[in-house]
Amino acid sequence: MSKSTPIHVTAQEAQFIARLRECPELHEQLEAVVNLANNSDAPLNADEAEEKLIDLVQQLGRKTLGSWASKREEQVVQQARSEGQRMQQREKKDSTGGARSD
């Protein structure tokens, strides 16, 4: 078994890693982007690389906005509760709202 050299992590890198651990849903997407940049998942040509990168960035965007929205909603609810506001939680409708067919 060979000895590996120790990895030195800057304070900024350590902070990024800690924040990334708070968002595990983003880890996979960011790793895929880095792998593409390092040619770990090397496509055959530049067009394929571009297509794959666009797909990865779109997925990252969807996951990021979904995570942001969930956390923002939680913040708003907590703030409203701390201010003593009564809130009524509603659920999304399952129907289109058409007339009943009895």
C-alpha cells in the first residue's frame, strides 16, 4: 500500500465543503461538472461535452432553486411564527376545479 501525500485544505475550501455538506442534493451535480472539466467523463467531441455540460448546469439550476425555495419557505414560516402571526397551511389542489360529475 503506497503512502499518499497529505492534502492541505485552505480555510475557504473547508468553508465551502462544510456548506456543500448542508446541500447534499447539489454534491452529485457539482461533482459531475468537475469530472467533465477534468475529462473524467470525457465525451467524444466538443459538441457532446457542450451538450452534457448544458444538461448538468440545467439540473444543477433546478436542484439549487428547489433547495433555495424550500429553505426560504421555512424561513418565512419561522419568521411569521416568531412574530406571532397565525398562518393557515394549505395543500395544493389535486383537481382542475371543474364541475362535479355526480
